[in-house]
Amino acid sequence: MACVGMHPMRLPIRQLSFLIKPAKFSSRKSVTATVTAQPRKESWLKYTNGLDKENRLSETPYTVPIEIRPAVSEDAEGIAHAFIESAVFHAELDPERYATPAIETISARYREGLQHPSHAGGEEMTLVAEFGGEIVGFIDARLEQSSDLMHREIIYCHVAEIAVSGRHQSQGIGSHLLQAAEDWGRKMGAEFASLEFHTENKRAGLFYQKRMGYRPASITVIKRLCQ
């Protein structure tokens, strides 16, 4: 489930759109943020958002540093809070198939480094967005290849999860998390980035396709077999 925060809806359609983006395409810089080099051992990102003191977009910026960096076990609780917000939204969007797990379950998974499947073989990563010492968003990505013999041998940087806290949405954080994951995938040899989202998640669709340059590649459809 990949989500950037939406308004809850209850709708009957049960589809997921699978989007891809060529690795040679880079994301556009957010109009509300400026990316600068982060002076630390890892080559990750730090930027400042144009926010006022109540975290609203402002024409007169109140400069606040946002850091995009690799997750550590101490980030587990903050990641879990963002994850649960996303889970609540999806459970309201499609209650037939989604549920909200216990926050302790998610926190333990990230604390123990079990958020990625065992077959990923170490070719995965989790990044967090940190704002004033608080984890306000995260992204999980891993390298994948199709097992279908009809498909070319292409490496994908697949985004398995992305979530930003509701209080910090529409501030460019999701864009920079996704861009950082794309940059990681590109360095790891991926030719495309890929992700999935619910077809009724209209805001996510606009974000991925209009802002981040993704395009539809396939559609997953489902049918209930038992009543």
C-alpha cells in the first residue's frame, strides 16, 4: 500500500494501479523546498520548507530543516505512527480488504528490521523524514525483477510503503522521500521505479503521475470467490 495521505472515502471499486517511472527521469524539485547536500557520512538529503510556526505553507517562510536519512531502530515508533495513519485511511477507503494493525506490531517490525521480505536479499532500504527530532514520514523500497519469461530482465526499484504524517502533508516531504528512494534505486542499477496504489485514492494518483512523473503500466483486478 503506497499512500501520501488522502481524505477517507467508502467506494466499491477494488483495483490497484501499478505505476512505473524510468530511472533516467529525475523528480522535479518541490516549489516549497530547497535541496542541499547533507554534511554527513551518508549522502542523503536535508532541505528547508517554507512553513510558518503552525506548520502551514507561508509566503513568508519560517525556515525548518527536514532531514531525509536511513532509518535506525530508534525510529520504529515514529514510523509506526505514520504507518497507522495510512492504515486507517485505507481501512476506511476499502474496509472489505484493509484493516488497521496494532501499533505495537508495526513498531516491533521496524525495530527488528523485519519490514522487508526475506527474499529481498539485502537489496532494500527504509528512509525516514525527520522534522525537529520527530519522524514525520518514511518510505520502504527494494529491488525486484519479474519472474515472467515474457518480461525483459529489468531491475525495478519497487516502493512498497510510503506515508507522511497528516500534520505534515502538502509540504514536499513525500516528494523528497520518493526522490531519495529513486536515487537509491538508480545507484543500485534499477532501470525503473514502481509502486501500487488504490484506484480510488485520487490524490495519490495525481501526486505520482502529475507531480512525480509515473505512468500506468498494469492494473490489478480482483473478484470475490466466497460470500
